[in-house]
Amino acid sequence: MSKTEVILTHNVIGLGAESDQVKVAAGYARNYLLPQGLAIPLTAANQRRLEALRQRRAEREAHEFNIMSELAKGLSQMVLLLTAKTGEGGKMFGAITPGSIADELKHQFDVAVDKKKIHLEHPLRTLGEHEVELRLHPEVTATLKVRINTATPLPQPLEAPATEPRTKESAPRKAKEIASTKDREPASAKAREAAPARTKEAVAKSKEAVPAKGETRKERAPRKPTAEKKAE
């Protein structure tokens, strides 16, 4: 297969950028690069354009650097929410890949990031929060927080049995109990007032029963003989 050398005038992914001199298949250059204006043939006349192409490349890369730096700041403050089906014990079915992260970034935040710039050492297979590295530019990286929640509904806890509402009869019954308690209160108060009076009366009677000093008790009268003793 014959090769030809061209000068790139635009950034071509996987091939090079402006002002790069590359060798490609002649058919690829003839059928794609040259018709699309992505490259020019390597000639003495075209080599004079290299300086202008290098200047254009520097301006483009500076512009991309500024854009990606701003994007990195925004992505570092975002939390991407993903859901996954889980089984017993919270084990995930399947895994989260760079492609699914790129799709959700576009869907949730309208941010387009090439999945090739999303770096994962291995697909995410556990619930919770993860930090994902985004290589947005050769000189710019960002860390995106990804939170994976389960899409499987959790079992609901058993509800406690509802207490029966009080019937209408309980309210009047309680009112009667309160009224009867109030009726008993005056009686008990009267009893407390009468208690000291009875105590004083009992003390006075006991004093009368005890003889004063200097007084002697009257001698008891002799018992009368019974009928049997009289007969004797």
C-alpha cells in the first residue's frame, strides 16, 4: 500500500493536530483528508504555511484549555445520581461503565463528555459514593462524585396495630367520676375538722378519771354474801 505525506490543517483525532506532518495511506489522503480540507499535500510551497498553522494550533489549544478548566470546576461540584437494581444484601446486578456515566451527565446536567475521557480502573459494582477521574485535557483533570442508589424498593416495616378510638360513653363516665370525687372532698374535710374536737373531749374525760394529788381512792364496799352463805 502506497503512502503519502501530508500537512494537517485541523486537529484529527488519532492522527495529529495542525502543522503536523504525517504519513498516511494515499487513498485515505485522496478520498478523505484532502477533500474535507483537513490536510494539504507536503510541498515546498505549503511548507511556508506551517508557521500560520502553528499559530492557529496554539490559539485553539489555549481556548480548549480555558474551556476545560471551567468545565472541570463545575464538574468537581456536581454529584451524579445513578440507580441500579440490587438483590439480597444490596448486591448490584450489572455495573456502571464510562458510557453510562457520560449518558447521565448529558441527561442530568446537559454536559457532553466523551466516554473516553472518563477514567475507571474497573466498572463500579457497589452502592454508595464513588470518585471518578475525568481526563478532560492533557493538562486538565477533574474529579466527579458519583452516587449509586438502589432501584429496588426496600421492604416496609410492619405497622403497629392502631389503638381503638374512645367511645362517646367514656367521656360522660369520666365526668361522673370527677363529680363524685368532688362530692367526697367536703365530707372528708368535715371529718378532718371534727377529729381535733373529739380528741380534746377524750383527753378531758381521761383527766377526770385520774385522782388529783393528795386524794385517795374510796375503799371498795365489801361484797354482799351470796344466798348460799346466808343459808349456812
